[in-house]
Amino acid sequence: MKILNPALQADLNSGKPVKLNLGGGLRPLQDHYLLDLVDLPGVDVQANLNEPLDQLPNGSVDAIHCRHLLEHIDNLLPLLEEMHRVVRPGGVIDIRVPHFSNPYGYSDPTHVRFFGLYSFFYFAADQHQPKRKVPAFYSQCRFQVKQIHIRLMHATWFDKVVRSVLQPLINLSSGWQDWYERRLCRMFPANEIQYQIIPVGKVNQQSKAQAA
């Protein structure tokens, strides 16, 4: 990891919380420092997100935005743990990734995974999960999923008509989103799914051992 912008280093040194746009490339985001693998014009931090964010102090980040990035990451769990470490309590991580029903996503040879409704509930405590529970023992880090929004494909006029009717309905609640994934997503696929998650602490290893 290499900090290229002295303004970012100054903010970190002063303890001012910063906002990061991970993997933004040529898509800058206002008030966010841009982190990318390649030293492109406007990039503030050059970093490989499969490796630790070792120059970012604990709790130094106010918000993280990553758009169509996590599907390219081999070491996803370590990256989520790094996000958990650097984002201050109450800070928001905004994530957009391809939904598993997106047929075009499979053509990209750099995609290593897809995402669905329950993907980030695997890192949420039981009381922060929807009606259908999933196991959360893959990491000590815990997040609360504050919002999920599924965006349907709109490549053709028919897609756009379906999207205008179906998309508001399926995003009414996690129950409707579950119904969509089980019953309709192969017929009316989604382009992407957006999550807003916040770090909410870690599991106590001693408590886990006692529970076992």
C-alpha cells in the first residue's frame, strides 16, 4: 500500500476521519479519496486489496464506497476484516456488486464470486439477521446490514417495463427480496445488488469456545 496524496496523509496524521472510494479507477467520487491498484491520474492511494491496508490506522475511515469491486477480490474475508478495522463505529460501507442472476457477469474472467440477498448476513449477529438465518462463524468481525437494494436489468424496453413495476415491489422488504431470488430472478434477472453495512464489533473468542 502506498499513499500518493500528501493531503490524505495529513488527514490521517491529524486524526481526521476520511472517506475512501475503493477501486474507483476513472470514476472519482466527491469528498472521497480514491484507492486503486493502478497509479492512474487522480488516484490517492495505490494498493492491492488482496493485501492488508497497513497504512490506515484503526477507526480512521468515516465511509467506504466500492462499486463493482468485491467480485474481483480473491481474499474477500481478510478485506472485510480490514474494512471492519479501519472504519470507525457507525461508519457506513456502501457496496455494489453483480447479483448472481446477472447473466453477463459470468463472461468476465476476472470475476471470482457473485452475491445475493444473504451474502453479508454471514457476518451479522443472529439478532441482526432476517427471518431466514444463516451461519456467522466465518469471521470474528460483525457487521449490521442496514439496507439492501436489488436493481433489475434494463437492457431492453421490455426489461425497463418489468423493472418499473417489479423493482419497487421486491425492495419493499427482505421477505420480498427472498421471494424474488427463489421464484423470479432467473426469469427477470438483476443487474446488481447494493448493500449498506456498518461494523458493530467482534465476537469474543473465549465466549465462542465456552459456547462450543
